[in-house]
Amino acid sequence: MGGFSKDAVTAAGAIRSLFPETPLQRNDFLSARYGADIWLKREDLTPVRSYKLRGAFNAMRKVLADRPDQRRFVCASAGNHAQGVAFACRHFGVMGTVFMPVTTPQQKIDKTRVFGGDNVEIRLTGDYFDQTLAAAKAFSADQDAWFLAPFDDPDVIEGQASVGAEIVAQMGTAPDLVILPVGGGGLAAGVTGYLSDTAPDVAFRYIEPAGGASFAAALKAGAPVTLNKVNSFVDGAAVARMGETTFARLSATDPATVLSAPEDRICITMLEMLNHEGIVLEPAGALSVDALRDLGDAIRGKTVVCVTSGGNFDFERLPEVKERAQRFAGLKKYFILRMPQRPGALREFLSMLGPDDDIARFEYLKKSARNFGSVLIGIETKAPESFTRLRDQLDAAGFTYQDITDDQALSEFLI
């Protein structure tokens, strides 16, 4: 066992002062679906409902060992890292200043304050995270406070590697495959480093959101690059640029092992885990389970561990998750329909709907046209084939319509 792996085991032991090992659970639902032995490493069940506490604790532990007089720590985060830092600050009895964007949901602010108690001060700064990060680093330099990076730090990576140490200890052997979500790369670098050293036969698959595929971009360029645009829906993993340190540890990764998950498909996975298993996962926490869809027969008969990295999900987002899932599954569509302004036209359209079709939205967009009026209509159904039948009937009746379900610009303005 190399030095990094030994340090990861030490970190795992130290973390026991905060919480016991997170469960490693065989999931019968997923195992039956994929014909494999699927296990979930439940990082969504740490005290802060994500693995981020591990890295924050380990980095703080090592700083305080070298600099026992260090009394203030700083971080910039709108989510799980902030909560991990807050929890660690209260544990060590030090002060933490957590910088968050002004746009941070109140729920996340409140949870960070609860975890940190009197040991944490929260500062809302900047509309965008880059502004928040700059403010945090400037404050850190001015106050001689220690800045705790969310992922691009060797001690943070070492703390996240404790997940890998626990998997092997709990299973008693190494699995065939481990699926890891990737954002900034701290968890992936840590677990990969540990298992590659202690169980070299383990295979890996990495999964990142399609709208924040910074790892795939870095592998293609040979170095971390900044994405021009990031879809922030998978907020726990939607990173515009992965870390320099994390990439250095993952740079030998075969690009074919890095998968990309469509944001709307992740929503289907979140709903399935909630409805079938009663497991609440945030979008980033569902990434590893969602990756199973792309692996299919390749994992049949194998032992697979999915790291469910977080469960900080605000249920106010549930309608959006359901909407995205329905769209991706082809069960909900939006149309702009050019409706003739004559008696019976609406009745004629309604007669085309089947028994499983439901109108979820109906809104006139133009009310001044004399001969025709534009209608925004949303339809839910139980089978995607229903829309093929509906289109055929609309075409036969001479109705003019446009499917705007996947038109991002129109959807943003109208839906």
C-alpha cells in the first residue's frame, strides 16, 4: 500500500470522530434491472448529506496539526462544500467565514448556518460564483484566514479517498467496477488513486453532466480548460473547469470511460430512486446510478458500486424534475397551434386527443387575429406513440402547428 493509500486509511479513521461509515447497500431494484450485483455507497447519508464533509474535515485536520494557532477558515460555496466546512468548523471549534452568492436559495443558507452554529459567519456576495470566489480569496488574504478549496487540494482529495477505503473494507473484497460522478474531480481523483493502488483490477467509469463535461474536455485538450457555457441544473457537479491537481491525478484516464448524462435523463433516475426505493438524491447524487443506463449489458453479471454522492435536494424543485423527466421520456410536449377562429375548431382539436392524453397547459398567445389565433398547448400522455397519432391527425385536418418542446429559446420565453 502506497503513501497516499495509507493516508486515505488514516483519514477514514479520523473521520470516525464525526460519523460512522456510510452504508454500502446492495440494491435489489437496480440489480434485477441490469442483471448485475449493484451496490450503492450512500454518501447522501453523511451528517451533511454529501461526501464533501470528508475533504473539508481532512484538510482542516491537517492544517490545524501544522498550524494549531490557525483560528479562521474561509470557503466559497453555494452548496455541499459550504455545509461540510461549516460542520467541520463547529467540530474543531474554529471560526469559518462562508461566502455564498446573493442568489443562493434560503434553504442552503439556513442549513449551512445550522451545521456551523456560532462558529460560522455567512456572507452573501456577488450574483455569480466567480464574484463570490474572488471575494472569499481576497478576504482570506486580508484576514490571514485559511482558504479551503472545494476540490483542487491534495488534502481534500485525500479525504475523499476515504470513500474508496470504506468500500473495500465494507465489501471485504474489491468490486469489478466503480462508477464515480465528476465535477471538480476531488472524489474521482481520491477514490481512483486509492483503489488503483490497493485493488488494481478494479475498473472505473466516470460520469459528468452533459452541460458541464469539463473532464472530457480536459482529456481532449490534455489539460483543464474552461467551458464556454455550463448548464447549472446539476449544481453539485456542473463545473466549468476541473481542478489542476485533480486532473493531474486523472490525466491517464481512457476518454472512453468518461460518460455524459443528459440533465433531463438524470431527472428520470431521481424520480425512480425516490418512487421505487424512497432514496432522495440531488441531481449530482444520481449521476452514478444514471450511468448504468449507458453501460447496459457490459455490466451483466458483475459487481458494481455506484457512489451516490449527495442528497441535498430541495423539494420545491420536484415539479421541475418531473417536467424534465416527462419531456425526456417523450411523455410531455408543447406545441404552438394555429387555431382557426371559427365555431367548432377547438372541439375538432379536442376530439383528436386519446383517452390517455391530458392537456396540461392551454393559453392563447394572440387574441387580436381575425382568422387565426395562436395557442400554446402542453399535452401529457402515457406513451410516446400517442404524439405520432396526434400529429397524423393534425396533418390530416390541415392544422398548422410547431413542436417547441426542445426549442430552448422559445421554451424559456413561453414555458
